[in-house]
Amino acid sequence: MVDYLYILLITSIAASIGGLLGIGGGILMVPLFVLLVKMKIQQAVAISLFTIIGLSMLVSSKHIKSKALNLPLGFTLELATTLGAIAGSFVALNINHRLLTLLFSIFLVFVVFLMLKGKGKDVFNEKSGKYSYFDPQLGREVFYDIENLSFAYPISFVAGISSGMFGIGGGVLKVPILAKVCKLPMKVASATSSFMIGITASASAYVYFKHGSLNPIYAFISLIGAYIGAKVGVYLHSKLKNEDLKKVFAIVLLIIALEMFLRSVE
């Protein structure tokens, strides 16, 4: 029963904070499952991936209505991402869990670097661009084009590998790819990334499920907690300063990375 409460609490907090930062909750769920619930990292990754699928469906349905989600681009890049996710899943399931924990601690430090570096500026055009969406904050249609698509494919493959290995959905890499490489407005990058995350996680989750690493009860409780957290995150988004929260979260990630590093070498 204690484990169930831990999972509910962890996923609620992770979904809230992850949603505020635009990188999903997997990056926080996995290490906390390992540290507090004492799961092996492969089991934690499997539950995180299952949860990400549900959250992606919930968020993407809202983005489709606003046209912030670029479906053609999402499907185009998702092929490379999914192949990477499957490859990453097989690597994670055939590697020593202590080594994988060490790799994850190093990856967390890299995530902190990406977060503190920032996401870049939005690209706002007045009346030009192949694609567009309505931005309620600006009160007008925002036009944009997709650039450097050829460079986005190999980076998407790497994002998929990180998703399959670490259960994070790859959002921490996909958003910078779409915003900085493809030159998309941040709202389009985030919405498209949220859609792609669900497909990527589905491919990886199936591999973990076939391997027997997915605990159905834990996964169901995690999904409930994440749904609650997502609702809270939407409410808090208008109440908190995202930059201040990003700095605090970066410190938390560094502490978790240190703890996981020590566990991997003990």
C-alpha cells in the first residue's frame, strides 16, 4: 500500500512539474521510482513510458483543436524517433542495471544543461509561411515555415534512443530540435513534441511489456497520478514564473543525479 501511495504522489508531482517545464514527467518519475519505491530502473522506465502514452493523448487532443500541433511534421520525424526508441529499449533491457543507473545520472546532468540554456525565441511572422496557428495570447494568426528538416532526422533518432533507454519520452531533446533546428515557434514545438512523445513511448513500452518489466497495477496507479498532476500543472502554469521553477528543478535534478550516481557505484 505504501508503494502505491508513493507512485501516486511521484507521478502527480512529476506530471505537474514536467508539464510546467515542457519536458514531460518521465525525467523525474524514473529516478524517484528507483530511489523511493526501490524499483530496478528497467521497471521504472517501463511504467514511465506507459504513463507518457496516456498523457500524450490527453494533451495532443487539445493542441489539435488550436492547430498548434503540426501533424505532418510529427509523423515525418516520428519514424526516425521510433526506430531509435526501439533500439534504446533493447539496449536498456540487455545492460546491467547499475550501469544503466550510472548512464541515467550522467544524462540528468545533460538535461540540466539544456534547461538552463533556454529554449530560444519564438518565430513570429506577420503574413508569410506555409503553416499557421492561432495564438490567443497574441490575438492573431502566427505563420511559420519548417527549416533544416534533414538535420532533424538523425537528432530525432538520438532522442528516440534516450526515450527507450531512460523512459523520458524524448521531449527534453525533441523540443530543442523543433525550436532551434527546424525554427518552429515554441508553442508549435511543444505541441508537436507532445504528440510525438506518445508514439515513441508506445514503441518502447511494447518492448518492455513483452520482456515482463511492466507491472500493470503500478502502471495504472501511475497513470491516475499523472492525470491529476497534469491538471494541477495547467492551473499552476498561470500562477508561477516558469524561469524560477526551472532553476529550482535544475537543482533538484542535480541532487537526484548525484544520488543515483552514488547508488550505481556503491
